[in-house]
Amino acid sequence: MFNWIIQHFIGNIPAIFWAMLAGAGVGVHFLTVFLARIPQVKPYAIFIRIISMVATWVGVFMFGSAGVTAIWQEQLKLAEQ
């Protein structure tokens, strides 16, 4: 049941979302260089950088997975015909 819920929600997310997540992660990662210069934000900059790196890796991994899934679904449709 849990697997079906995860597959249903993740399977309905468009592939472009994962590319945007990876791009946003890289952008925020570089933005933390400037955020670290603000004294009020400096203690949080390392945590923001870690979260942005995790978001980048998740986005890249899931974008690749979405591409492979699309290829397999297309081959499955062709095989069914």
C-alpha cells in the first residue's frame, strides 16, 4: 500500500520539476556565498548549503529516473501494439 502511494505521487510529478529542483539547488548553493557575508544569516548559511546540495542530488537522480521511466513506458506501449 505504501509503495503504491509513493509511486502514485512521485509518478505524477512532471520530469521538468526535478530539473528545476536541481537548478534551484545549484543556484541556492552559490547564493550562500553571498548570504554568508550577512552577519545575521551567517550561522544558517552552512545548513542552507547542505540542504541545497541534497536538493541538487535528489533533483539530478530523480530527473534521470524520470527519463528512464519514460523510455521504458514508450517501449512498453510499442510492445503492446
